[in-house]
Amino acid sequence: FFSPSVSCCRMDEKTWQPKARPKYNLKKDVEMTEIPQSDVHDPDDDDDESVTTPPPPPNDEQMSTWAGLKDIFLGNAVNWLLLITPLGLVAYMAGWNDTAVFFFNFFPIIPLAWLLGRATEEVSCRTGQVIGGFLNATFGNAVEVILAIVGLRKNMVELIQASLLGSVLSNMLLVLGCAFFCGGLFHKEQKFNTAIAVTNCSLLFLACIALCLPTVYSYVIPDTDNEVAMSHVMAVGMALTYVQFLYFQMGTHSYLFEDAEDDEESEPVLSMSASMVLMGFITVLVAVHTEFLTDAVDGTVRQTGLNERFIGIILLPIIGNAAEHVSAVTVAMKNKMTLAVNIALGSATQISVCVIPMTVVIGWGLNVRMDLNFHIYEVLALVVSVLLVAEMVRNGKSNWLAGSILMMGYLLIGAGFLYMPKLMEKEKAAM
């Protein structure tokens, strides 16, 4: 019994040997695991000037600000027009001809208007819905307001009236028409929220009433100045109506406007302080360019043969509406027609029911005769344009032909304003 166990316990040298310990090369291992000299603190080196402290980590807020500014300024191709900004300043300071001064200060305002709108959106994203809506209502058409203030200081009432009316016509006919047309090229038929279209058209009809009454009154009873006081009352009434519309849109009936929100809208990329600084800087630049531009209007009229009303109706609205034009066409081609309609008609409503009354109140404060007594030809163009737009949007569907009709209406009205000075001269002669 014990013999197998004994034999099992006996092992020859070849069968079993103790496991050899690993041989360590102390010098080699120390060299392989040598600690970098920069991580070893030697007290004797405290006074050595060659030892440099590592740089502080970068400021995350500073990096995000620069990244946000880069995204804003390089994110839109129209911002390349900012390169003309120095030429506009030099043209005015060096006394170039008025036409050069006008156009070199005209084109930089287009990207500045877009940047001002983007900065306003950055602030609105961080202030909540109520304050954000107020900021959008205030600064959404800041270029038109700045142009109006500069023009009123120089008593250029006819130019301001024409530019404001031209902005409304441009948004209703040109911007919406291009959105319908370009969207119809990619989609046979597009649908949109009729509640948004009907609400904006109702406000536009209200603006037509406010403009028609003082204008017709001045023609029926020409020997009084009651249309000025009438315009003040109507301006306050329209402003109050627009406040109610904001509450209706963002408060009680916000669900009707949910389809008009851009799902692809990015998060804010700037801090509140950076956004406010950007808004202030761009506002100053817009004011400077607008000042130079308005100074050159009279000379441009003489040198080019274009009349002042045509410049106000056709050219100046391009400044403030270029951003809306691009945005509306882009989202329309993506089959987001509700958003496109809200951009076009919303901007037209904001100018007609908010900016125009604001301009009348500003003129009232500056003691300038800025009223709602527009020329009867301008009021007629506005009324028929609102009727055409209301007819196009009443069924909540759009196609490329509807867009073509709206654009042709804008071209016809623009061509008609070329003959505006002759009509005015005949009227003055008859009176």
C-alpha cells in the first residue's frame, strides 16, 4: 500500500527542479522606468532660472467665445460683404462721388443686418420666452428703425415712408413669392399652417386701414392738419395691437405657432455678455453706414436718374430683408413651408404694425412731421398686395405658379414706381 506513495514521492533531478527565480537587471530596469527629470523636484534647482513653470490651462469661456464668433462670422457667405466696410468709410471721408459713397455703404449693411439678427437670437435664447419675444420684436427690424431715426433727423420723411412700405411689399411679394417658387421646384405641392397666414394677413389689413384713413382724409379735406393727430392715435393703437399679438402668439395660443419653429435651430454659441457686446458693436456700425448712406441719397438721385421713391421702395428694403429672403427660400426647399410663411409674413407684419407706428412716435418726439399720410399710390399698392397675398394663402397650399404670380406682382409695382415723380408733379400742378 505504501510502496506506490513512496515511489511517487521520490523524484529524480530531471523530473523535478525548483522553479528558478527571475533574474533582475537592476541597472537596466531602473533605466527603463526612469522618471522624467521634469517630474522630479530637486531642492537645489529652486534657484535655477532654466526651470520654467508649465503654462496655465486655457480659459474655457474664452475659447468658447472665440469659437462662437468664428461660427457666426464664417457661417454665412453673405458676411464676406463685410470686406467692403473700410471702403464705405474711406469713400465718405475722402469725399468720393455720392453714388460710390451710397453703394459702398449700402452693401455692408446687408451682412450687418444678418449679424444683428443673429446676436439678438443669441440673447433671446438666454432670456426666456417673454423677454426673448420682446427683443425679437424690438431688434428684429433694427436696421429699418435705425434708418428711420437717421432719416427723420434729416427730415427725409418721404424716403423713410417709401423704405418702410417697400420692406412690407418686399416681404409679402418677393420673399414669399421666391419661397413658394423655389419650394415648388422641389416639391409639387406644399402645405402650411393656415392659422399663421390668416393671423398675419388680418394684421396687415389693419395696417391698410391705418394708412388709408389719414391718406384719404388729406385728399378729401386738404386744408387741415388733423391727419397728423389722427396718425398719432392710430400709431398707438397699432402698437397696442401688436403687443396683444405677441401675447397671443407666445401665450394663450402658442400651440398654433408650434409648426413655425425651426427644429434645426442651434444652441446659443455665445455668452450673454459677448452677445450684448456684439449687438452694441454691430448697431454702431449700422448707424455709421446708414448715416453715410442717407447723406449720399440726394447726389445719387442726381447722378443716376433714379427717383427717391424708387430707391426707398426697391433698393433700401434689400438691406433689411436679405437675411429673411435667404432663410425663407432655404427652409422652403427643405419642405418647411410653414416656417417660410412665418418668416415672410411675420416680418411684413412686424414692420407694418410695429416699426411704422414706432417711427411715427419717434417723429412725434423729434418734432418731425412723420405721419401715416402716405401717397395714395403707395397705399393703393399696399392694399392690392395684401389682397393678393391673402388670396394665395387662404387654402394653406402653395406651388411654383403661386410664387411666380407674387414675384410678378412685385415687379409690376416696382416698375410703376419709376413713374412716381411725374405723377406727383401732375398732381401738384393740378392742385
